Amino acid sequence: MMNGIRQSPPDYFPTEYWHSLEDGRIQCDVCPRACKLREGQQGLCFVRARHQDQIVLTSYGRSSGFCIDPIEKKPLNHFLPGTPVLSFGTAGCNLACKFCQNWDMSKSREMDTLADQAVPGQLAQAALATGCRSLAFTYNDPVIFLEYARDVALAAREQGIRSVAVSAGYICEAPREAFFQYMDAANIDLKAFTESFYKKICGGSLQPVLETLKYLKHETEVWFEITTLLIPGENDSDHELNSMCEWIVEHLGVDVPIHFSAFHPDWKMMEHSHTPADTLTRARNIAIKKGIRYAYTGNVHDSQGGSTWCHNCGQLLIERDWYQMGVWNLKSGCCNRCGEKQAGVFEELPGDWGSKRIPVRMKS
């Protein structure tokens, strides 16, 4: 140990959120899946397992890879625009989305996937050395490696590096509070707005995700944005999009940005077609009509739908062409024409990272 932080990854990291059952099994209490395990069994997430009569994390300090991305790729358009973020994930996931676009990592049940190692202090130092303003837990859902993410976030905070969670928000109340208290920003994947979609396609439930969104808005200072991947014929109807946007305005307000992203056939949904660009534009227009001030299109070339506009006077505030930024018309977080305050975490000038994506290899 050094400064209270481990210097080498443990094989089994003890966890807190579980309890014993009368039949001898142990229930994991991190997410609503509530996996009930006998000795030697793993949860559906793969990385939380029963070992010596407790639930342990088997991926602490291990990763499927590290990369420097633009923060807009998370996607976060209102959190330190233009800056680089050190991104990494582990293996496994607590949902079973048939359309998963990171399935090689999130669905992996092979520890060989976790070929790279980095304890929290190493990650914080790497983010600092590479000029990253933040560090993102992404590629697979960080709630399943809560303890590792927490320790990385603590180490990052000591270096002045902020932490970002890219998550589906499928987590129980107590661990939710423990996890997000260490996060500075988040992007929550709201996969659809029906229980049937979550059950049939994701193997989960919508309601816990909605509870996470309300928690973030009303009980934390975490800046967060929402992403919905639109799949033709599954979650892209006008009725569902209207209902979702109405719920967002009523329960979260008008300032939470939402990103409508394009689906491409992957994993167990290869038979579905790509999302037409017109579908994303339609969804964005519905969101704006319902009162959401910041609605974006994603995974398509759409400068209009990818840029930020003043909700008061209509001026172009932040121009984006894919992840490359152009015009910047913010001053102290306000529109420089009408003076309207814009929601987000902005600095006086944007970063200049652009669209670069650079793999990082940790020193052993």
C-alpha cells in the first residue's frame, strides 16, 4: 500500500453490498438483478463472485485497455468541451443487451480480456501525464466494478483529475449513493422508455434507471447527460419518444442534454437495419418541441444536430463536426450575444483535443 492505495491488483477484492440467505446462498445487492450465489459461482456480470463466503470483485486493477478520447465521445457535450479524457473499462456487464456494441468486452467471460493492469494511483498519474482533464469509466458498465472505480476516482481527485461514469444506471439505492458520490459527471444510457424493451432486449427493468436519473438530478451535484440509441422498429416511435421527453421535462427539467444515437447491427441484432439519419432528426425535433433545451444527434455526420445552440436567442454556441469543434460563442458559460446562462460545466476557453483517439499502454 502507498498513501492508502494498493500498488498491485488483488485476485479477490472484498465488497460490501451483499447479504447471506437462509438457504446458504449469498445475494449480491449492487444491482436489481440480485444474483444469488453458491461458493465459486459468478454473477451475471461475471466480475462479482462468491469466494470464501463473501462477494468479491475479480477485476480490480485489471482492464481491457486504455485510450485517450475526446470528452464528446462519451458523449458529454456540456462538460469541459474539447478536452481529452483517459478512458478504460474492464469486462462483463449486469445487463444483457442484444444490441451491445462493446460486446467483446461487456459480454466477455474470459479473464484474458483483462490483459492490461493499472492500480488507481497509476491511472491518476497517467491521466495527469497525458494532459487529460478527466478519467472515464466506460466501454462496460462501471457499477459492476464499483470498488475499483471508487478508488480510481479518489486517486484522480488528489491529482485534480475529474471522474466520468458512462453507465446504464442499473444499480440499487445504497451502492448508487456510494458510487456517484465520487463522480463529477456521467452519461446515463436510457435504452428505451418501455418495460417490455428492457425485459425483452436488455434482460432488465426500466424503473431502476429512472430512479437513478431522478437521484442524480435531485440529490447530487453530478453533471449528467442522457443517451438513447434508437433502433428501428424497437424504441423509435413518436409515441415512445414523446412519452420519454415528457418524463424528462417533468422529472429532470429542461436543461439535461439528451443524445439520440444511431444503431448499427451488432452482436445478437444483426438482422436489424441501421438507424436512418432522419429518425435521429425526428427524435431531436420531438425533444426540442417538448421543451428540452439541448438535444443532439449522434453516430451520424450532422453538424446542426451535433452543435450547441442558445435556447434563448438561437445563436450557435459550440460548433461540432463529429468531434472537431469550430465556433465558440460562450463567455463565462453564457451566450456572448444575449447573455443567457447555459447549463453545463464550461471553462472560459474550450480544449483543443479535437477528434484524436490515442491508445495508452500502462507501465508495469
